[in-house]
Amino acid sequence: MSPTILMTSINIDLAPVSELSVDSDPMTDRVRSVWSSGDFGRIAKGYERGACEFIARLGLEASDRVLDVACGTGNLALPAARTGAAVSGIDIAPNLIAQARANAAAERLSIAFDVGNAERMPYPTGAFTTAVSMFGAMFAPRPGLAASELLRVVRPGGRIAMANWTPTGFIGQMLKATSRYVPPAAGVPSPLEWGMEENIHDRLGAGAGALLTTRRLMTFEYPFSPVEVVNLFRLWYGPTLRAFASLDAVGRDALRKDLERLWEDHNLAQDGTTRVHSEYLEVIAVVR
């Protein structure tokens, strides 16, 4: 269970920054390019229910100020805003922010979505009572910077809540299978390191008064076969799309077969659809 933290309302003026300039360097450019590829919204729909459950466990209140870091199309920001909390979201990919804004508008939710970098966020120190990130900040290429920013923007006594894929879980296996064909960029730590308890303590422990990690399962649900799921990822999930694009025909065929086998072996559904569990590490850090 997550620790219960009593929050008081804070009044900090967050100036609207709808389109922020994102610092340009090779690592940042690469991350932006990957996540701007395809259409992550199609993938995110596969675990919307799990995202809502993640937010529900936090017990947010209307007095909370919540920041969704690497928010994508709003899987966490939307259910957080439904609680009445004041919510902002930031992501490096402009196309994902555009989708998040459209999703919020469709529900008539007031959420401030900004284009920006998780490693250098534009918000004041201590501006939020809660920062959340689901399979987002873990992909920042410099984890030390991302961790420092998460700790900086949350007020003392507030919480950082993360969901990070574990190396041994299903998505961890899928990312590892892909990396056998397309090695990661030199000098960039594996994002799966965020799914290891010892690394969480190393990255957040010094700034956290309490730190709780819990291994949980996320369920991917798609109304079609595992083969079609692999095709969905190949066409629309940025990391997978870019991996296939970098391979020759032989490599693409081999990677496709490996991914199809992985999804088929882990599929729990027997009706032609796909239901796969993937382990993730839930992190709750109370900021000093």
C-alpha cells in the first residue's frame, strides 16, 4: 500500500508555457525523434485501465497540484484531473502533447500540457505536491538529471510516484529482444535500470524521507491477435518502429518473428484477442 500523505493547498503561480523550447543536444534530439515517431496514443490505450488504477491508489485530493512527467497522451494526467486536482503535464514530443490536449478537451478537463524536457523542467522549485510518471521519465537518457528534476519540482512532504518496467517483466523482455538487433546508443543507460530497487534508492534516496517500491502487474488488452499486436507496435510504437526502420529485410523478419513468439507465449486470452501481463516497479518517494 502507498503511504498516506496529508497535503495542504499551495498557491504558486505557474505561468502558462504551452510551447516550450527544448534544449537541443544529440541525446535529447534522439529521444524527441523516437517518441515523435508513430502514434503512441494507439499503444497507450492498451493499458488505460492500469493507469487509472495507479492514480486511484494515490488518493489525490482537490488541493493537490500534480505534474505528469513524460505524460504522453495523458494516461495519468486525465484520471488525476478527474479527482479535481490541479494537473499539469510535460512531454518532449509535440505530437503527444497535441493528443493529450485533445483528450482533455474531449472530457472538458482543464490540464496545462507543455512541450518540454524531463531533464530540465520549466517549473518553480517545490511547485507540486505530487509528480507522477508512468513508463515515461524512465526513458530520459540522463537518469541523474531526471531524478534531480523530479525531486526539485515537488515540495517537501510531497510525493514522487513512478511506474517503471522491470528488466524481467514482459515489456522488459520485449525491449531486450529489440536491443539484440539494434544496440542502444552508446553512453545511454538502459531505461530498465529504473525498474530495479537498488537504482531507485541510488537515484532518489538522498532526496526522499521515505521510499517504497512495490512490484505490480500491468495488463495489456487488445481486441486482436498477438501477431496483429506486434504489427501495431511495429507501425506506431516509436522505439519499435525505429528499430525496424534501421534493419535490413532479414533483420526485420527475424525481429518480427521473435516479437510474435514473445507475445504469443505470454498471451492469456484464448478467444483470438490478446491479454498480456507485464511486471513494473511502482515507486512512491516522499520528498524531504
